[in-house]
Amino acid sequence: MTIQEVMERVGSRETTLITAFIKDAIHLINSNNEENIATWKTSIIDGTREYAFPANLLHLRSVSVLDETDDKYKMIRRLVGSDDVVEDTEPE
């Protein structure tokens, strides 16, 4: 379908507006499709605050912890409110 056909169907004469709508729709479709979803597990070590993530990680969807009392994974909720971000002045 061409932009002209879309314009005729919606009854609009504004080419730039329709083009922007089409680009927004394509971007929305691409952002909703999730590819290469993987699960990564590691053991929690007492006193360790930072863990190395896989090098190909692009987006972290959720974090779950195994509850040993009922042997089920429990999702950790995201922090609500402002995060205190501190600059790492001594990176490794």
C-alpha cells in the first residue's frame, strides 16, 4: 500500500502527517516485537552487590530470586521513585 492510498482511505491531504503516522506505527511494531529472549541464571553470593551480565545483553526485562522455602522464583519489583546515582570514580 502506498502513502497515497493511505491518504485516500483516511481522507487526508497532509502527506507529512500521514508519513509520520506510518513511521510511528512501524517503530511501535518493531519495539513491541521481542527477539532473542534468553534466560540467564547466577548464584547470589553473600556480600556481593554487583554481578557481571552477559556481553550481548541489550535489555533487562525482570529479575527473579529463588525462594528456597517454597522452591519458586519470586520476581523482584522495580524501585519506585528517584534512584540515587553515584558516579564510579574508580572503574576497574
